[in-house]
Amino acid sequence: GHWRFPRDKEMQGYAYTLTHPGTPSVFFDHIFSHYKKEIAALLSIRKRNGINCRSKVEIHKSERDVYAAIIDEKVAMKIGPGHFEPPSGSQNWSTAWEGRDYKIWEDAS
């Protein structure tokens, strides 16, 4: 009972916190758990795209079964089982990482 995210939703929590502005934390226990590979991938996406405490968030969907946002016009993300695809336009979105009920895209332009 010491996990900080709802049971079976830990990676959705990290998909949110590691793609959004702020100074995120990763729980020590999770670094050495079966989440290690996924957390490392999300941290890499954050670093590669320069997401920081001043990053801009544009929420595209906030419904019962899906939350989706675009951060700094470089990273798109969704959590939840609902549908979301980043809008086409000046960005050329490609899947950067996905897991159970979350997906992250990066602008490949």
C-alpha cells in the first residue's frame, strides 16, 4: 500500500508527470521495478524535447476515459483507454512510446 499512484495506473501517472511542466519525481522503488524500462523511455523523451517547468501545455481532450495534451508543440500524449490522435498540421507526429492505456508522440519534423 505504499505506491503513490492508483493500483495498475502507475505508468499512466508517469506518462503525465514526465511529459508535463514542473520538476517531476520518480519513486525510488519504481526505478528498480518492472517499470524501469518504461520510466527510462519517458525520461529520455522529456530530456530530448527540453520539457521543463516553463513548458506550455495545450489540453486537447479531457473526458472520462481519456486525457490528451500537447506540450511545447513537440510532444503529444494521452492517458486512458479512450481515443486520441494528435492533429495533423505543421507537425509530423510519430509514436515515441506507448504502454497500457497511455501513448506518447513526438514531432518528427
